[in-house]
Amino acid sequence: MIERLLPADVSCAATRAETVADGTLFPEEEALIAKSVAKRRNDFATARACARRAMAGLGLPPVAVLHGHRGRPLWPEGIVGSLTHCDGYRAAALARATDVLSLGIDAEPHAPLPTGVRELVTLPAERERIGPPAPEGTGEIHWDRVLFSAKESVFKTWYPITGVELDFIEADLTFHRVQGQGGDERPLGGSGTAEGTFAARLLLTDPALPTTLHGQWRIEDGIVATAVLVRPDWRVSEGS
């Protein structure tokens, strides 16, 4: 699913498997999760298995993927990328730094946010735009979860370039659903899919990135996926 949200020069790999075979991690990766619980180990291992498949898609040999501050994946020189994992879906997206300045991906279960989280991660204007939470079982889009995922993708794009924390309320997001699927209020189709684009106006800015980041979202088989990508020549594109 994630590959549908990114251009062809981004190598993507995903799985719905919850585990991978023992011995797939490098020793230095094993050391990072030696004391972790089983779920954390599985999330870590399956995401890195996806990362190595994405590396192969770029013609790169498999290498360990360690992490820095805030768990940011540390990629080989000249490579940018992003990882995500949630119950039922794991993915990696990698590109060459000559083609992509930064990118971020995220996946979440398509379900309402837990009680109290919506108010913490949204601005009043965003809550007005997305409307009240949709009840479960109605087939409606859970826009609060789509927004949460999109903000995660925004942060993953922002942080590797700036090294600065970006709070959930420091980006103001608007969403668009693709034509032919009806308005934003229309329930999901029989296939359980919907997709569209979003724009994230950054309330905290940095000269290294545009003041508005653009991304895509998709709902499929009970999963929300989002992606943001910035090109190295974004200044030229904005000026055209």
C-alpha cells in the first residue's frame, strides 16, 4: 500500500507478517533490543526486514539499521528513508539523497483515536474541519486517525533535516479526498478503500524545508497509511 503513495524513485517494501525468522538481524541490531519485550522485538525485526528489501530495490547490499535520537533510523551515506510499523502492517521507504531531500511514512489501524488523544494532537481549526469522531462499525472515515498518521509522517520528514522537535500542534493540516469517491463525509466503498492528499502548514518553520509539506493518504484493509516527500530542488519548484 505504501508504494502507492510515493513516486517510482522511492524503493518501498511492506509486509503484514508479525514476525520474521530468527537470525535476520545483524548483531549490532540484536544488541539494541536484547532486553525488549516480544512485541517490540517483532516490530523492530520486521521493519528492518522491510528496510533491507527496500535497499535491494536500490541496488544496495543489506546493512544494519541502527537508530539515533528519538529512534530515527540511521541510513547508509547518501540514502534517506523512513520506517513504520503497527499491528498488521510494517513498511520501509528508501531513496537516494540526490533524488529526495527527506521523506516520512506512517501506518496506523483505521480506528478512532483513544479517548483524550484527539484533543492533544489537533488544533481547534483541524477539529472543525474533520468534524466529530466517527463511530466504529459505520464504514465512515476516521479522520482523527488519518490526521494523526499524517502528522507522524510530517514529523519524520521534518526531524532528520532540522534536528528540532515538532509538536503535533505545530502543523495545521487540511485534507482532500480524490474525486470520484464523493465528499469527505462519504463512507468507505465496498472494498474498504479511500485515498487523497493533504497539506501541512508548518507553524514552526526552518529555511531548510518548505513552510508547507504535501503528502498523500490511503485507507485499505483496515490500515491508514500516509507519506510525505520533499525534493532537493523544492525551492525551484515553489518559485515556478
